[in-house]
Amino acid sequence: MSVITLSIDGQPVAVPAGSSLLQAVRAAGIRLPTLCHLDGLSPVGACRLCLVQVEGVSRLLPACASEASEGLQVQTDTPELREYRRMAVELFFAEGNHECAYCVANGDCELQDVAVTVGMDHSRFPYRWPNRSVDASHPLFSLDHNRCILCTRCVRVCDEIEAAHVWDVAERGAHCRIIAGLDQPWGEVDACTHCGKCVDVCPTGALFHKADGTAEKHPDRERAQHLRRARDQHEWQHR
Amino acid sequence: MIALPPGSASQLRCCHASGCRSAGGEALLQALQEAARDTGGTLTVKGVGCLRLCGRGPLVAWDGPGGTALFGDLRPAQAGDLVRLASPGDHEERRRDGQGSQAGSQPARGSDPIVPSTDQDTGSAAPGGAEAQPEAAMAALASQRLDLEQPFFALQRPLVLEHCGLIDPDSLDEALERGAYAQLQRCLRELSPEQVRAEIRLSGLRGRGGAGYPTGLKWDTVALQPEGPRYVVCNADEGDPGAFMNRSVLEGDPHRLLEGIAIAAYAVGAERGYIYVRAEYPLAIARMRRALAQARQRGLFGGAPGTASFQFDLEVRVGAGAYVCGEETALLASIQGRRGCPRPRPPFPAQSGLWGAPTLINNVETLATVPVILRMGSEAYAAIGTPTSPGTKVFALSGAVRHTGLVEVPLGTALRTIVETIGGGSLEQPGVPGGGALKAVQTGGPSGGCIPADHLDTPVDYESLRALGAMMGSGGMVVVDTGTPMPLLARHFMAFSVSESCGKCVPCRAGTVQLAALLDRFVEHRAEPADLQRLEQLCAMVRDTSLCGLGQAAPSPVLSTLRWFRAEYESGIAGP
Ligand SMILES: Cc1cc2nc3c(=O)[nH]c(=O)nc-3n(C[C@H](O)[C@H](O)[C@H](O)COP(=O)(O)O)c2cc1C
Ligand code: SF4
Ligand code: SF4
Ligand code: SF4
Ligand code: FES
Ligand code: FES
């Protein structure tokens, strides 16, 4: 396997060819905030938290959805990037209804973690308090649109790993929301296998097990990665 | 000037493109056809594409014995009058009667063959008295006559639009008569794909879809990808509000576009292509489909006979009409049946597009220019315009300007020439406080910016517009008068971005919403001093971090109006 070398924040790293910039950043031991990315799922570059500056490239690049290449000089922590990341988190909090104290994911929420990482203690943008609903029609799980940040991890895991494609995104702009089936109550979508993978990968309290109370969400985010690797490497095939 | 169809003495060309249709052009065309039936075939009436001065629609051009005359603001009720005027019999009769001393002169020369001397008759012309007083009806028509020598027409250089408004878009024969597909045939017979690409490269043509990317370079990139299937896609989404440059080509000269696409396909080695048109353009879709069927029938598509090396077929795809679907990666997703959402680039469509195959995606106007370049030769084409922005560009001129419509001029033409000479300057607005004087020109639509009136001498080319914080964009040009507050204008465009954001990435989805709310405060004079800085910071963030061009450009109208009209924002801050 060929190896490429590049520099992350001035530090040389070597990664296998075909790695993403995010993998290179991690190989350098640097923690870059991410929300839409999840190992094992296809990258979408939607949350814009992992943006980095690459020398010679005028635009900022999402590390998760960009390929590492030989000799790149990458900056992950400029003052500008730090400011933009914080603003993005503020925008996330201001656009939904994130009242952590009443959330099943409180204490185990990636949005919360990212806010801590980027030092966001309050939003400079007014909260918009949108009127959003909760779908409790599924026998095992629930969806609270108020907490959804539209990372589409549930959409991808259900499509790419479980191959059920229950979820998709409907509408545009601020009206975007994830929908089950043809915008049906989740519980009425026959395609759902009740596997729970979507709940496992949800970074916030949007998808959760019905019985869970406040601060009880215990997702298994590694599972997508394990399943994808197992499938890619035919670990389930009998001889 | 205009070659008349053999055997006919006179013809009326009635615009039935969308602009004139909405002003009653279709009813007018029908009425004209009806009225012409009685002339025994001496007068032909045909529907044509945009005649360019859309603001005066519906328009009819009369190609008579002496030349061409153009009439605007017509009503279907005037069809009989027009036909009487244009039918040779009547014309002769009137001439014999000696009504009007100039009856035999050239209509195109500004003198008037059609009515008795106006000073004698207009005084008594009663509106609506057409039947009883034919003279009054003729006088009315005379007053609706538009001067073809006026700068609006005289200063244009139609290349892309050269046949638009002249030919019947539903007639392949008329297109062929004017040379359609000749360059395609020449390419297939005489030029290798490399030679075709070299012509385009040397012409310096830049993409007309907005960013101005060198077309030849893009074609080369696609052509030089590893062996395998590849596609060509024509971006006919045209979602910019107020823009209808591409629509005029689709509706007025569909074979021109088909030829351009086929040449592109030959040059990059594509066997399949798509034209992606928004569903809001039903007429354009119908015309393209019909043109395609005609071309197929003659063997111009689907593997032309005698050209075994060229297998190509094309399909018209209808998009639901989201602005973001004009963004190339979103457009490709939409063609593949997925949600029309952009994805990060690289890889660019030229490397990995439809179904992962190299895909050439070009704008309508770009592709419609290709046959012109091949006909003229790259050198002659490159001599038009400026060294870095060669050729002509079609603009849609609208807003507070006297003459609104389509303007095709060489790039590098001064903005003043377009707006004041061709467009006739700003429109007086009686009753609007401060209205009337030209304040700025907004170019590039929701992705663009404003150029203040004191920079009107700027040449309109890609670099100059960018240097002023504006943008060429697809060619929308809105004249803004002093009655329009700039924060209001900025909010208008921001509202568009808010509603058109695909919602995939957070800066655009949630950032534009916050920007619109901030702009509201300035518009309503209740902003706080800190809001100005907040506005600028958020604009920078949305511009620099959004995933696709929609979000990246959404702050442009704010940033450019802030640059030139900052005082208007400052006066939006509430006093202590
Ligand atoms: C939000 C957005 C909307 C766009 N809409 C159009 C459009 O309607 N028509 C078009 O040709 N290009 C549009 N573009 C530009 C295309 O993505 C692409 O650059 C263009 O079609 C390339 O063709 P060209 O090289 O001939 O300009 C749009 C870009 C963005 C970001
Ligand atoms: S439980 Fe499984 S099948 Fe059902 S929506 Fe979630 S991921 Fe898809
Ligand atoms: S429900 Fe959860 S996983 Fe799905 S999009 Fe919303 S936040 Fe992401
Ligand atoms: S910038 Fe706007 S339109 Fe483009 S991907 Fe992001 S949300 Fe969608
Ligand atoms: S993690 Fe890269 S954009 Fe979301
Ligand atoms: S649409 Fe009729 S003149 Fe433009």
C-alpha cells in the first residue's frame, strides 16, 4: 500500500493513499470537531465543523470529505477557523430547540461536546424557537425533531448499512426535516426492521429508545463502522 | 436584410416567447393568423422567439417590400389592422390612393410608409374606432412603431441570438436554411475532436453560467479522463430571478443549442447527453422536445447516418425548479433521481459526474455560442470583447430602466452604454420620493452585487465586475433607482437565498435566516450599533464556510451594498 506524507499544523504525518484529510488529521493526533461525519458512513461535508485551510487552496475544505494528497500543508486551528466553528455551533443551537436539561442525551450528546470543545457558552444569535413535532409512533423508538441537527447520519446508516432506506430529508432550507417513508409516521413504515442503528448513530437526543429518561441515551457509534468493515471484508461469508 | 420566404411578398413575425405570451402574444398570433387567411397567402404570419425589447411586448415585426418595421404594445384587437397594413394588396391600394406621401419609402429607415402624415390625422384619431376610421387605426399603429435604428437595437451585436426572433423555432427547415447543423457536419467530416477543442480553447470562451470558467479547459479535462462512458449535460435550469437569457435561446432557436451540445459531445467523446430544464419553462421544454424529435428524424441524432464514429443521443430532463438545482453537482444528483443537493467538490463533474463518469456540464448560452465560434473561427471570435473576456454576452435588462429586454453586446462594453444608451437610462418615477435617478446597477442576481452609479464607466467583463464586488453571474442586470433603500434590496435577495437554500449545510441553512433577521432590523431602523459588526462577521462566515455557491454567494448583495452604501445601513441603527 502506498503511503503519502503531508503536514498538519506544521507536523508531518504519513497516511495510506486514499485517506481523507480527517484521517490524516487524526493520525497527527489532532482532535477536530465533527458532527455529520461518522466512520463507516459515506462523508457528506454538511456540518462544516471540520473545515481546514490548505495552502494554495482559496476555499476552506471539509476534512471529512476531502482526500489527503502528497505534500499538502494543512492548518486546522487558525483564529479564523476557530471563530467560524464557534459561529456554526451557535447557529446549530439557535436554529433548533436544544434544552439540554430536558434531553435524553444530556451528558452523552455530541452537539453538547462540540459546544464545549469550541468554547461556546452562549449564542450571539437569537434563538428562533421553531415549532417542531415529536414522532412517537414507533413501538421501540421516538424521534424528537426539536433536537435534530440534520446531520443525516440516520439517513445514511439506514440506507448504506441496514439497506432499508427508511429515512430521507424533505423540504428546503430552514424547513428541512427528516422524514420516514413517504413522510409517514415512523411506526407505519413497513421497511423499518427495528434494528435501531439510526438511534445508535444519532449524535443528539433526536432519536432515542422509548424507555429512556433524561440523560439515559447510550448510543453505539462504533457499530456502523464495525458493520461496514465486516461487510467490506466479507467477514460473514462461510467457506 | 431579411430574406422572405419565396413566393410571399410580406411576412409578420409575432413574438410568442414567454415574455410576450404573458402580455397576450399568443392571442395576438392567433388573431393575426386568422386575419391573414383572407389575404390569399400573400402574407405569411409566423410565431418567433424573443424580439428582445420585451418591455414593449407583445411585439410584431413586419418584413415588407421595403424592409422591416417593428411594432410594440400590440393588442389582439389590432390584428386586423396589422394585417391590412402588411398585406401587399392593401398596401398597393393605399399607395394608389395617394394616402401618405411616403407610402413607397423604406419602413426600416425611420420614415413612415404606413400612415398618412400624422399631423393631419392623429388629432381626430379616436381610440377603438378602427373599423369606422381606418386612418385612426393606422395612426395608432404608427404610434406603436418602434425605431429599429434606436441604440437598443443598433448597438447590439447578436451572435447567440442571431436567429432568435427571425426563425420559427418549430421549423427545422428554417433553421437549416440559416445554417443550423452546418458546423456539426463540418466537425464530423473535417475536424478531429482535438481540433474542435483547440478552436474552443483558442476562442477564449468562458462559461456563461456564472463563474466564467474557461470552456476549452473544461472540455479538455473531460476528454482526457481515462477511457469509459462520459456524458454531456446542458444546464438550462436558469433559476436566477429576473433572468431569461437561456429561456430565449431554448424558446427561440432550439436547434442552435442542439448543435452546440452535439459538437461538445463529439469534442469530449460523449455518447449521451441531457438538457436539464426547469418545469417552469413548459414552452422551452416543448420546443426543445420537438426540435430534438425533428433532428432525430433527419438522422442528426441517435447516430447520424454516414458518421459511424459519432454515436450520440440526447434527452430532455425536467427539473422541479429549485434554484439550487442549477448548481452542477445538485443538478447531476437530480438527473440521477436523487434529492437535488450539492456535494463537496472535488471531485469535479469533469472527473466524476453522472454515475461516476466524467461529465461535461455547460450553460445554455455557452453551448449556443459554440457553433458561432466554429463558423467564425476562434481568432475572429476572440477579437470580439476583451482579451480576458472574449465574445458577446446576453444580459436581461430590467428594473427602473426605460427599455427592458434582452441585450447582447460584446463583453467589455461599458455599463453606461448598456444602461443609459441601450437601455435609455433610468425611468422617471413620478410620485416616488427621490425616485427616478439612477442609483446603482445590480448584476448577477442573488449571487451578485451592486455597482454604484458613479462607476457606470466600468467595462462589463468578468474581472472588472468582480473587482467592484459585483459579479457577471448569468447576466441579470437590474437598474436600481434612488427610491430604493439598499438594505431593503439586500434583504430582498437574502429572502430569496433563505427560501432557496437546500438546507444541507448549516451556514447556509441557518446563517441566511439570521442574516435576513439582521437585515430586517436595518430596514426597520431598529438595529443596534453592534448589529453592523455582527452582520459583517456572519456574512464572512456564510461566504467562507458554505458548501456550495448558493451559500457562498448569498452574502454578496449585503457585502456589496455595505461597501458602497454603508451610510444607509448606519442610518438604520436606532438612535439612543
Ligand atoms: C446556486 C447555483 C445556481 C446555479 N444555477 C445555474 C443555472 O441556472 N444555469 C447555469 O448554467 N449555471 C448555474 N450555476 C452554475 C453551474 O453550477 C455551473 O457552474 C455551470 O452550469 C457551468 O457551465 P458553464 O461553464 O458553461 O458556465 C449555478 C450555480 C449555483 C451555485
Ligand atoms: S431502526 Fe433500522 S431500519 Fe428502522 S429506521 Fe432505524 S436504521 Fe432504519
Ligand atoms: S435524527 Fe439524529 S441522526 Fe438523524 S439527522 Fe437528526 S440529528 Fe442526525
Ligand atoms: S450552501 Fe446552501 S444550497 Fe449549498 S449545500 Fe449548503 S445549504 Fe445547500
Ligand atoms: S464532519 Fe466534516 S463537514 Fe461535518
Ligand atoms: S419575449 Fe417577446 S420580445 Fe422578448
